[in-house]
Amino acid sequence: MPVNDLAEPADETLMLAYASGDASAFEQLYARHRGPLYRFLLRHLRDAALADEFFQDTWQRVIAARQGWKPEAAFGTWLYRIAHNRLNDHWRALKHRPPAPEDAEARTERVPDPDTPERQLSQFEQRRRLQLAMDELPPEQREVLLLRLEQELTLEEIGEITGVGRETVKSRLRYAMDRLRTRLNE
Amino acid sequence: MKTPHEPLTPEERALAQSLSRLGPHGGPSPGLDARILAAARAAVQDAPAPGGQVPPPRRRWPLGLGVAASVLLAAGVAWQLRPAYEVPVASEVPAAAPVRAPAVVMDSAEADIDPAAASAAPVAVQEAPAPALPPAAPADAATSGPARKNAEAAARQEAAPKRGPLGLIPAVPGLSAPEAPRITRSAPQAFPAEAPSAPAPASAPAPVVADEAMEMQDRAAAAQARERAAAQQQEQRVRYEEARQEKARATDARALDSITVTGSRVQNRGTPTRAADAASAPADVTPPSPPAPPPPAASAGSSQPSAARTALRRTDLQVPVDEDTRLPPDEWLERIRLRRDLGDSANALRSLQLFVQAHPFQRVPDDLRPLLGTP
């Protein structure tokens, strides 16, 4: 979650200004959240075309709901909740977990044997392990982990986005961290 | 709003840095950015009211419901008024016929009157149609004709009782002074215009219908009054025939008496006797005025009125007893005597009781005290 500078208006102020008809306020708001939101979607979907579609759909919902929006929660929380719901609809429509990436087999084959002298992985290999570990996480744990590590949202905010309680978010985050830690230390 | 910021732990920050290096590093394409920003601007420009809610569409059903209710109310009022407007018109033609029919008959009956009975016939003939026409009829009939028929019928109910027992008798110069104002008040209005008012309604009924449109509220009462007047006229005509026959018989009887009396030479030498006057009076056709009726004082004390006077006064019995209360005390007492003399003791007693209630401080004449059962 980007922290607004003191000189810059808060997200909620910009959203209210946009709801009142100020298009430039939306441009500022969009500039703040476009990158993190897009990456969030792309990490989940692992498909640029789908990420573009979901990204545009999320912002369209923000535009359509501007009149009824009230600053009861942070704008970022509301924005990512919209994206989360859109992802859930997508997963529900697929009826199963998102398919593994097309190069999953190659990735797995490229994983070095830990018993080999190449045990000392380079930094590149470390990132590859991290990527594989992220792919193996359940969606709900991966979502919580991304919202926490990339967006730096609080547990409460993540709970508002995902629709679960704070303890559930905390538990999911702990399980995700353990799996990553285990996978990276292997 | 925003919850307190929870900084990442060192482990989380290390993983975050690893993820950031892992990618993806890019963002949405410039085309995607342009589409989203264009959609945002278009939404703001198309908004009807900046920052305001879209006004809900006005509901028009209350207006339609009000109009429908008004139309229904108007239709209901029109439906209620329609029968009230048609009933008098429908009853006008049959009601007018019986009213005027006796008048025509009376005219023909008047033409058939025997000249020998002229002394009593004019009185009876003029008296018979009187209840059917108000005292003010001549002036109105002369000006507007039958157009005032309904108003006349309504006025009959009030005008008839106000007429005294002798008010029906034509004015005679020889009447006493106290009766002169009363006769001059009613006689010139009631009788001279009787003849011209009778044929007028039969000639033009159309103005009557036109006039009724302005007097719709009096239609029902007028129709009832006409029906009652027609019934009264029919009954009066029968009584008139009876009275005429009785008068003829009485005249014959007096003629026989006068023959007996005038045959006496002893009495013929002196002043003319009353019998001679009586015999000459019926035969005297030349005087234009009818014979003077006996004064009220004489009739008050007499218990055997003449047949013509009986027939004349019978018309007063048609008036309800309650109408007697509108008469002055003298005329009221006269009406009571008339009822008593004609054998209508029940109504005479009722009228006398009303008289005592209305005039508790006025002394009841001695001749009427037997009605009350007091000596």
C-alpha cells in the first residue's frame, strides 16, 4: 500500500473528488495503484491477457461505483476487494485451481538436484525456487502472502479484502511463510 | 478508515525483496491505461449532476388516480342529478291535464247554467275553480300565461287558507265596513282574472317546460299540489252540481212560498214583505252584481246555512285544520263555525283546540263552547 505524502491528497479524498466530477483526481488515483494492482493480478493469473482483462474490469467497477462510494474503508482496501472478488469469480468459473504454468514441467526439470554440487544456488536459482514455492501455495495463502509482502497491507485490511477474519488471515500467512521457508531452505 | 500500519518483519521484507526481483516488473500497457482513463472521463462527463444522486423518476400514478377519482365523482353526481331532472318533466304532461281539465269542464258547466238560477249560480261557478288558482293568478296569468303555473301551484297551498270564508264571494258595495278591506284585497285578484286564466294553460304548455328548468326544486311539491288541486276540483265539481241542484230546489221552494205569501192581499197593501223581496230577487236578472251574501255575524249565529253557502263553504273544509292557524282570530272562529255547521265536528273541535292554544287569552265564543264540552 503506497503511503500518501503529506502534500498529496489521500486516496479517499481523490475518490470523493472524482465522484464529484473531477476527472484529474481519478488520474492521480489510478497512477498510484495501477502498478501494484496489475502485478497482484498477474501473480494470481500468471497470464498477461487475463491480467489486462481483470485489471480493466476492476477499474471499470471503481468508475461505476463512484457515486455510492463512501470513505468507510481505505480506498486501497476497496480496490483490492474488487479485484479479489473478480478473481474468486474466475476461480469459481474454472471449478479448480488455476492450471500450472505451461512451462511447469521444464521448470521442475530445471530444479537442480540438491545432492549435486550445484547445491549452492545462485541468486537466480533462489528466485526460481521462490517462484515454484509461490506456485505451489494454495490460492488463498498465496493471495494473503502477496497482499502482505507486496502491498504491505495489514492483517485487518487483508481480512476486509478477502472477507475473512484477522486470525484466518494470520493463519494463512503463517502457513504460506512456512512453506516458502521450507522450500527455499531445501 | 485505515488501520495502523504494520511494518513488515525482517523475514517478510527479505521475501518481499525477493518477490520484487522475481517479477513481473511491468505494469499495464499504455493502451490499457488510456482506455481506463477515457472511461473514467466519459463517466464524469455523462453524469447528469456532479456529485449528486440521480433523481428518481417522478411517480405519475397519484395524478392519474386523482383524475380518475374526479371523473368518477363527477359521473356519480351527474347520475344522481339525472333522475331529479327528468322526473318533473315526465310528470308535467299528465299532471297538467287533470289540473286544467276541470277548468274547461267548469267553463262548459258555467255555460249550461240555467238563467233562472242566476242568483246563486254565479257565486257557485266562481267559487268552484277558486281553490285551483291562487289570488295572484290574474296578474301573472295576464303577463306570462301558463309559464307561472308551477309557481302558482306552490302558492295555492299558502294562499287558499289565508282566504276568509267570505273571501270567495265577489265584492258587493253593500257589505259592511269591517269586511270591505278583506274583500277588496282578495276579490279583485281572485275572481276577475279567473276566466282569462282558465283557457290560457291549455293553449301553450311549452313555456311551462321552459320555465321548469329554473324551478327544479319546486317541481316535486308543485306536482303534488297540482294533483291534490285536481282532486279537489273534481270533488268540488261534484259538489257544485249538488249545490246547484239544491239551490234550484231551494229556489223553487222559496218561489212556492212567495206565491203563497204574495197571494195575500192583506200583506200586499202595506210595505213590501220580505217574501215579496225574496221572490223578486231571484227573478231580478238586471242588476249586475250578485245578491249580497249574509253578513258574517248572521252566519255565525245561524246553524242552518243556505245550500249555496253550504256548497261555497265546503271548499274551506278541504283546507287542513292546521292551515286554520294562519287565519286571523275572527276568520279562524268563522272557519270553526263553518266546519261545525257543515257537520265536520271533529275538525271543528280540533281547530278550536288549536285556537285555544294559539290564543289562550281570547274568549271562546258562546256558540262554540259546546264543541269543547263546556257550558
